[in-house]
Amino acid sequence: MRLVVDRFVEDDDGRVVDLATGERVVLTIEAAGDMPAQRRWAVRCDALQKLQQRRIVPLVDFGAIGTSRRFEAWRCGPPWPGAREEGQNASDVARRFFLASGLTAGTESLDRVRAGPGGAAVLPDSSAGYACETQAAAPADIPLDARAIASIDRPAVASLAEMFHASSGSRPHIAALWGPLGSGKTTVVRQLARIARINGFVPVAARFASSRYADLWQGRSLFVIDDGPSGKAWTALLETATKSPQPHVLLIAGTDEQRTVDGVALDRILPETLMSAVQPAPADGRTLARIRRAAEESRGLPGRFVRLLWPTLSGDAHARRSSADRLSRVAEQPAAYGTGDPEDPTADIGPATAAIGATWPAPGELAALRRRMEGAVRQLAKGRHEPGIRQLRQAIGGLARRDDWIEAADGALTLSSSLLRRGRIREAQAALDEARQFAGRSGRDATLIDIGVMSGEASIDLARLDDAEAVLTAARSAAQASGDGRRAALASLALGRCLFWRGRYADAIVALSATAGLDEAPPAMRFRRRLLMARAAVGQRDFSNAMSLVADAAQAPGVNEQPSLQSMVACGAAFVHLAVGDLDAVERDVATAISASRAAYDPLRAVRARLLLAEAERRRGRTSSAVNHLRRLASVTAVPATIRARSQLVTDLATATGDACAVVARHVGATGLGALALYAPDADRSPAIGALDDPLVHDVVAIMRLCQTAEEERAVLKDVCGRVRQQLHANAIACVALASGRYDIVAADGARIEPGIAARAITAGITIAPCRSGDGARIEAAAPVQYGGAVIGAVCARWTLGSTYDLTRASSVLTMTAAAVAPLLSAAITRRERIATPGLTELRGVTPPMVELRHAAERAAAAPFAVLVEGESGSGKELVARAIHRAGPRRERPFCTLNCAALPDDLIEAELFGHARGSFTGAVADRAGVFEEAHGGTLLLDEVGELSPRAQAKLLRVIQEGELRRVGENVSRRVDVRIVSATNRDLRQEVAAGRFRVDLLYRLDVIRLTVPPLRDRREDVAVLAERAATMAALARYDWPGNVRELQNVLAALAVRSPKRGVVPPTALPPQFADAGQSESWRLDEARRTFEERFVRAALVRSGGHRSRAAIELGVTRQGLTKLMNRLGIFDAPDDDEQPTTND
């Protein structure tokens, strides 16, 4: 049994199960091939995955395995066991569909027929589904049964997919998806499962969380899917978070809206969109009328639309739902006898526990064990820890052997709590593991919440704060969803303690401010919340509030009568007094805390108090007394990691001779416990100043300091966005400016933000609190930026659906940030307006055609439409495109070019749209295509007439819809790109010849510009050459005066140059004319000098013999003689004149 490609489980018998749905699949694994083959394969699989044809096995997932292999996962069962005629019919229908769609049909064989979701279906082989090289005319009269339905892009997929990309630390994302039956929830869930796998998550159905497969994904981030009636969502999340504290994602899919969870509804689809999903598109009227009738009667539900088109599939869908119900029941409680379906892939999947015993225990035995457990609790209360723990273990074991899982789980929780109070964290975690097993068998979800809270407390004591935050967030969300206010408050208290130790004091205060459920909580919880709030207030330097909280706790009735409460309050008061520097009060509080801890049999509380006393003694200068206290504490071995870190910090501070701040910084960095800094003195802290601080001021002070040191507005605004995004745990933050009636994003950090929320805040002039967007796909907030009595922009924030962070602080932080960045945003707007609109100066020329071209380009730049630039090769079409971009409103956005003539047909889709990580071998990371790179700007399609028909179709779709999908992804991405096309062909003639699509020409040829050739504007030759001569003269000069001389020359040019036109070389200072005359060297002169030196060298090497020199030079003797005469070489003797030697 093994996990394959993070989604499928292969059993020992060879069966493969999709963990996301529980369905049986067939995996095909083969060699990856070279890069072009990988791209073709990825495009083919991407197209097949989006098709639903009842006689073709659905492709569930595909991708790369390492660097040398690839896989395909097909949802089907074993080979077709039914009638041969039905298998042959399925093969014929599938082949007919492939051929009609212009795709390869592969090898026709009945061995490829499988038991699919709707009966016999063909499993395509590795050669099926590719685009035909020479596509024949598709038959228009194929029946409806031989057609397919293409998946329709749903906005919900893009919204929910952001949960896998958002960086929210260790907290889980929890979201819901709802819609009526037939709305497409199953398809959306399958698409999200693939996206989750690509992003490193393991998609697992909620009913499998406690199955025997659970060990396969230990330590991995899970995408837990609850799409059945079992209601296992919160149980699965709690079990997953406690076993593997990682950033998990939970999706609850159902028909009803989830009131306690953020989510998105599946909207109904227009009939025209449903009709366009039928492939191949019908041409005859009867089929088209039938499809239209089904689309109108489906009421916008794609599932109903499919059943109306193919009524035989309705029973199959019902069968699939029944199968899902059966699998859910099987996963909950497996039968103790072998009556399962041998063809059911998950019939033997259930909790990895033993069967429940068949004998009932005697009532007296259970009563005796419960009394024994109550006696153990009394012994623990009296301080007899070891006998009480031993007796409690015996009672738990007896209850578990008698199948009293509820009492056994409660006993294990009591045992873990006692062990945590004794500092024995590892033993407490072992007891929690037993409690989790008992609670799973009892089926009581409330106990799982208690276990999650206790596990979080244990992780805090071990200083594993990421694990603690993940578990406690899941426990709090589960309690809130079930309406259990007391347990939600308990989880919030533990979460507040975790955030305090992380140094995130504002988040801790938000978590501790949840008071719902505290009225029915025991007094200890209320006192604990008050003291934790005081500690967080110290972290926020709100010392007056901290003093008020501990004073109220000390004066509360009943505190002095309970030693446990008295020690808790005294220890908290000592911490606050130490922070404000009242060392005498610290000594009194510590004495009270130690005395009360002894009476409450709480040794760890006494250890915490003595550490505060040791730090107070160190600050008094009594180093020897502090060291003695620390030496006594060192003998205590069973202490949590947080206490050990405090002890080591105080010890190093007492013995260090260097900078105390450096010691504190070293310990905080080594342990990750940000609150350690509160246990050491801070010279910058002043109670008088801190008393004036509001908790939110600390968040904005750093932003204001950053703004005051601004040197470049855009860079600082981007840093501010990053800081605010970190504070608010947002997915994106942006500063939007209002300029000339449009909304421009000046700086941003994170994902893309739509300007709609900025427009609302600017129009209303007030801060908009976090709320759902108009389409319900995200959570947004914005605050207007006011400067000089006018609203000049807005600071916007966006969160991913399913975020578990509290957003109550968001409005205040955004409002203060907007006030802080107002001068910077105003300066950025002013700088942008001060920069003159780039003229079309690069389009040089004085002839009427060039003047008209400049005017036409200027008009085209102001319009938002596509531009087609025609002209001969080398006439300057790209120059015209760049000028249009620089003169238009998109000049601050990217300008990208794509040479269509240089791209092979199999690369065009990857270059245009990009690809997802893992979509084919070599795709080691997500890569944006040229359309995404040019988002918000201009894209030049150079030589667009060279595109193949297939590439033209791909380009037409993205231009028409404004959306694209990367190769290997199911998520559509909206792009805003202005298209400028350039060609040296007459596209209208290309359309007439059938080589260019007429509908694409209409999309590209909105504004047409023609660049005249140079032969038609001969007067411009001198203008172009004069500019080149001026630049050449500047480049030839030696510049002995360096930059200062260059400044002087530019100043002289400003005086000598004409007001309009090109700067002539005569406007340069006299030294440039001399440099040009001395160094000017024509090409013919250089060639003549080279030839003369080359010929003379050959003559020297040959000893003056012209025949030998001619052979060496590769010319005849007569040719060499003519060359020498032309070059003026007369000093070489002729061969006849060479002296001879007689023997």
C-alpha cells in the first residue's frame, strides 16, 4: 500500500483509489519523452480532462512524476464484463467523436473498453486525443450520443483555488461551496483536488481521515473535502490538525449555505453558455433545437442539462450518489463480517481500529471504575500526584477494555491535564493520543475539540508555536461551527496565549476579546483571560490597562479563598509590576504566588514566580542573589520549554558582561518566542509614554517612520503595502490613485486587487469594513486617502476565502495607513502628472506620410482598441507600436513583444498562456505566459500573419473572452491587455486565400496604421542620417572632462539648437568637429588599408615571390599583380627579376 503522486492510493492487490472522491481509477505511467512531446501531451491531456463523453473514460488527473516519467489517472473500473455488443458500440461512439473533433482516435480494440461511470466506456490509449496533422472535414450529422460536454469555467474555482496559494502561516483555511443538485459541485471539487495536488496538498475525502490510509499522509498538508452526507468535516479537520499540525484546507460542499463558514455559491449558467459547451458544435437544426430546449429546461444547472440531453445518465448519477452514501457508511463503521462488494474499491476502508466487542460489561464494573477515577481526581487535588496518576491510568485502561469510550476519553483528558501541570509534556501527549483514539470510537465530537485545545497547550509548552496555532485555530472553528460557546472561548484563550508567546500581541488581544461563552465557563477561565489580556497589554506597552486588569482580578470576590486562583493572579501581577519597574511590588507578589502555589500543589506556578523574582533581583544589582535563585530552579528537570527558555535568558543576563539587548535578541531568534523580550528590561520603554499608547498605534508607528524616510515614493509605498499585508494577514494590499477619472494601482504587494472596492471607498469617502465582494468570490476592505481636502485614492485590502484570522482590526489599520501614506501618494500622483506625455518623437520625418502617421499614432494611443500596423520589413513597425504604448495611458505598465514567426506550433500555447508546475517534464515551476506578463499593458504580436490556423484559434479565444488558462491548469485568469499587431503581409488577401481567420482579423484590425517605406519619403533620409551623425560625433569624443564636460555640452546644445526638429552636428562645440575630422574613417579607406597590409605581409612571408604569395592568398599571379597595382605596391620584385644561383 503506497501513496502515488500525492493523491491516489495503490493497494497491495493493485487496485488504485482516488483519495479525493473514493472512486476507483486506472493509473497509466510511461516515459516522459522530450520537451516538445511533453508540451503536446500536456495540451492533449488538458483538453481531454475538460471533456465529458459518456463512452470515454473521464481523465481525472495527469502530470509529471519526477523528471523522466508522467502519469494519467482515468476514472473507471475493471475491463468491461458485459455484452460484447455494448462494448463494440462504446468503441464506435468514442472513435466517431474523436474523428469528428479533429483528434486522433488511437488503436481500436475491445481490450480498451472498461466499466465506466455510465456503463461501457473506452480508455483512450497513449496515441488518442492529439490534434490531427491533416484534419479532415468533421461530419456534421453525427448523433447527439457521439458528442461531448466541455467543462465550463466557474468563478468559484478561481476564488477557492487561492486558498492553496495564500501564505497564512500555519493556520488552516476553511471554506464552503454550495449549490443545488446538478449545479456542478462534483466537477468543481475534482478541479480543486487537482489544483491542490499541484500545490503540494494531499486531497483527501473527509470520510477517509481516520481510515487505514491515514499513515500515508502523516506530516503533509491536506485538502480535506466533505462532499457527502456523513458530516465528517469538523471531525476530519480536528483529527488531521492534531495528528499533523500543518496548514490544511477544509472544503465543505453541500446544497445549503454554511452560515458559520465563508464560502461561495455556484451560480446558474446561461442557456447560451450551456449550448456552447456541446462539442463538436452541431450544425443541423434538429440537434440544435434539442440542445436549446435542454438548456432552457435545465434552469442553469449543468448536471440537469446533461441528464436532459442523455436521459440514460440520470440513473447513473443516482447510482453514484448511492455509492457515495455506501462508502461513507463503510468508512464510518466497517462490518465485522465479509459481505462487502469485491468490486467496490473502498469496501474495506474504515477506521484502523478493532471491532467492538460483542459482550456487555456488568454495570457494577463500570460503576467501580468510575468511582476509581473520581478517587484519582481527588488525590490529584490533594497533591498526591503519583498515586493519583497511577490510579487514573488503571481506571482508564479498565474503561477502555470494557468499551466505555466516553469515560475513557474523559479520563485520558484529565490525565493529560495533570501531566501538563507537572511539566511532563511528552507523557501528556501520549495520553492525548489515547484520548483521541477513544473519542474516535465514541463518536463524540465535543471531546475531540477538548483534545485539540489540550494538544495546542502542550505544543505551546514545547515552544512549537506553529503547530499550536494550527491546532487551536481548527479547534476554535469547530467549536464555533457547532455552536459550543464555552469550548470556543476555551480555544480562544489557548490561541491568545500562543499568539502572546509569538510576540503578536495585537492578534492575541483580538483572540482574547471573544467573550461569547465565558458566562457559563468556570471562574478559572475568566481569570485566565483577564491575566492574558494584561500580559498582551504589556506587549503593546499599554501599561495602564495592564495594571487595571490585574488590579480588578486581585479584588474579585473569592480569589483569596481559592489558592489556585490566588497564585495565578499574584503571578500575573508580578509580571506587570516587573514591566513597569515596581520591584518592591514584584517581591510581594512573588511571595504571595509561591505561598498560594504550595497550597494549590502547583509547583510550576512557583517556578514561574521565582523566575520573576530572580529578574527583579538582577535589576536591583543583586547578582549573587539572582544566581542563587536560578541555581535552585536548575534542579527542577520537568519544566516546559517556555519556562526553560525564560530561565536560560535570565541566567545569561545575570552572567553577561556585554549588551543585554543583544542577549535578548539572540534568545528570541533561537527559540522563536517573541514574548521573551518582555521578561528583560527595555531602555526604550517608559510607562508614562506607554500609558498614552493605543494598541493600534504600535502597528502604525513603523509605517509612519517608513513614510518619513521616503526617497522614492513608489518603493516606499510598496514597502508599506508589504508591512500592512503582514499585519492584517491579507492576501493583497494596494495603494490606488484617482487620476483623470481612472483608478491606477500605484503600489501593491501580493495578489491582484480589482479597483472596484477602491472606487466604492473613494466615492463614499468613508472606510469600508471587510465584506464580501459583489460576486462573493473574495473579502475586501478599503480606506480613502484624503490630502489637501480632497480624496486622491484609497488603500485596499483583500483576503482569501476561508481565512481564519479575525479582521476586526482591519478597518482601523487601513484608516491609519491611509492617513500615513497620503503625502506619499500625493507626491507620486504629482510626479506622474509632471512627467510629460511622451511624444512620438521617435517617429522621425518631415514628409506628409510621416506627419500623418504621427497624428494617427497619437489618436490610436488615446483609444483603448486594438491596432494593426502594416508595412514592409524594416520600415519601423515595432517603433510605431512602442510609440503608441508610451503615448497612451498604459505607458507605466509592461510592454511585451512576441515574434509569432519564430514560434513552432507546439510552443505557441505555452508561450502565450504559460504553464503550471508539474504539467509536463521540465515544468518545475509555474510560468506566466506573455499575456499575463503584459497584464495592464500592451502586447505586440509581431508578424502575426505567420501564425498557423491552430494558433490563430487559440489567440482568438483569449482576445474574445479576455480569459486564459495555463497549460495544465483548470483555473481561468482574466487579463487586461491591449493588442498591437504588426505584419508585412496583406491580411485581407490572406483571408481570401484561406490562410488567416476572418474573425481574428476583425478582432485585430480595429485601428489600422500603415508605415510608409523609406523610398516613398526620401526627404526623411537626411533627417534620419543627421540624427545618426550627431550621435556618432558624441560617441567618438574622448570626454577628457568626464561628466562635467558632458553637462556643459548639453547646456551649450540647449542654447544653440533649434526650438523644433533634430539637433544637427553643427550645433556641437568646435572640438567635436575636430575629433570627427581626425578620426573619421570611411569604409573604403579601411578596406584599402587592410588589403595593403595583408598583401604586404604575404609578400614578406614568401620572400618576395609573387607566385608563392598568390597561392597563399588564393588568387592567380595575374590577379595579385592587378591588386598590387591598385594598392600602389611597387617595391616587390617580379619573379623574373629574382636572382638565380648557378651550380
